[in-house]
Amino acid sequence: MSVRLKLTLSYVGFLVLAVALLLAAVWIFLLRYVPEGAINSNGGFVPNRSDLQRAFGPAAAAVMAFLLVFGVIGGWLLSGRMLAPLSRINDATRTAANGSLSHRIRLGGRKDEFRELADSFDTMLERLEAHVAEQQRFAANASHELRTPLAITQTLLNVGRNDPDRNTNELLERLDTVNTRAIDLTEALLLLTRADQRSFTQERVDLSLVVEESAEVLLPLAEKRGVTIDVSSSFTPTFGSSALLLQMVTNLLHNAIVHNLPVQGTVWVRTMAGPESVVLIVENTGEQLSEALVSTLTERFQRGTERTRTSDHAGVGLGLAIVKSIALAHDGSLSIAPRRAGGLHIAIHLPTEPDVIGRKKRAVR
């Protein structure tokens, strides 16, 4: 049986039961308080118990039949009215299952359980549509980025094949550069996928040691570009993958070094430990950046300013996207804002303990 029919039968059953109890009470009243013999009242006679019982039976049966029909019709109409929002939600579900995520229920009326369910479903569709669109853009951008070095390689090979007198060493050097870029892009995509899937083992990590290791590795690059790295950190315990956290900090410092002033730039790195979370702050000098541009820097394949897009350290446009994915994979958060004097202020909050319960809840959803 459908839910509408079940509700109708429930209404009818409750109505018939209530009326049956009322009629039973009247019947008991007749048996108890009305005498059997005739009664002389002011010179006239009133009906006795037997007369009332004979008249009550057919009338009660008629009332029960009327209420049964009335209850079925009324219950069917009322249940249909109550379940109408569910029909709209069901239609929206079928539409979404067929691949259309742009449909919205937009249920009107007062705020009740059905309205809350419809609003939650609309919110889920909005997030799902945005996620699918993001994945489609990512796939298109990744295909484009991977096709570019392959096309360049094919062009260089054709040139070398058609021009035997061309300098072989120059050709090999250019092929090596293009191949290295393709490998870097592939490794970045694999790292991004690993972070998104949270396929890593958690362990206790001192974030301050990770910062010191990353700063030491990138010190030659900073010196080459005339950038000073100022590290201020103390014991900063957190949980996660030491390899991924090292990659996160390395990406942040590399981004801060490359996107800096041409000369005499500075990068400030600080770590702080709190009772429930630790904070990593990376600031750098650099160009004045708008809020609109900064809000897009964590998008995948976003390369920042035009000056750094054409430099030898432009990267593949996944640096801050990987940072954001790693932070989220560790149940953390990332905030990024432009500095008033130029450059960026990036803060990452990570929990001091692994969020196992929260992760189980997300897995269930």
C-alpha cells in the first residue's frame, strides 16, 4: 500500500473508533439510566428503554456508515495535501538521478519538516552541482596541461626529424625540460588525488621540524632570488602524514619565495600551538593583490600574477590547491588574505589530535 492509502486508512480507523466509543457510551447510558417501564411525566408518557434501544440501533448504523464514507474521502484528500511536498521532492530526486543537477524544489509555505527537508535537498544539489562542475573544470584543465608538454615534445621530435643538421644537444635539453615539467605535473596530480582521498597513515608530527626542514631545502632558491626566510617556531605537535605536511609547507614557502619582490624580499614563517589546534602562518612581501584575485589562488591551475606565470618557477598551477587539499585532508582549514603592504598572509589551522569521530560521520554521509 502507498503511504497516502495508509494515512487514509489510519484517519478512517481513528475516526470510526472514536465514534464507536461515543456510541458505546450512549448505549451504556441508556442501559443504566433509562428505566424499562413507561414513565408518566406531567400527564404524558415518554419512551422507555426498549423504545430508545430500537430507535438507537439504526441511527447508530447510519451514522457509522456516513462517517466511514466521509472519513475515506476526507482522509484521502487530507493525506494527499500533506504528502504533496514529498511528491515534489521525489520528482526532484528522479530529475537529479537522471543527471540534471540544476533543478531546485524551492518549496514555499511555512517552515515545517517538509520545508526543512526540501531546503536541505536543495542545498545538497547546489553543493553537488558545484562539485561536479569543479571536477569537470579540473579534468579539462588537467587534460589541457598534460596535452601541452606532449604537443611540444611532438613538435621538437618533428623538427629534429626534418632537420638533421640541428644541434642535438639543444634539442635534448629542451626535451628534458618539457619532460621534467610533464613529470612534475603528473606527480602534482597524483599528490592531489592522494590528499583528496585521504589515503595516508596518521602519525604524530612536530610541525616546527617540518618547517625547518622545508626552509633548509628552499634556502638556495631564496638566496638566488634575494629573499630572506625568517622562521620563528617552537614545538608544534599535530597528527597526520609527515610526507604530506612537508609537501604542504614546501609548497607554501616555494610560493612565498617565487611570488615576492624582485629584490630584498622577505618570508615570515611562524608556528604556534594551542590546546586544540596548531597554527602555521606564512607571510611574504610582494605585489599588491586584490581580494578578487586572492580568492582564486587556491583554485586548481591558477598561477597568480602575470609576472610569475612566465618565470622559470611558474609551476603547474597546483601549489596552493595542493596546500588546501592537504589541510582539509588533515581536518584543518586554510585562510588566505592580501597583506596591506603587499604579498600574502596565509594561515593554516590543524588539530592536535586526529578527528576520528568526525571522519566516520563524513564517511557515513
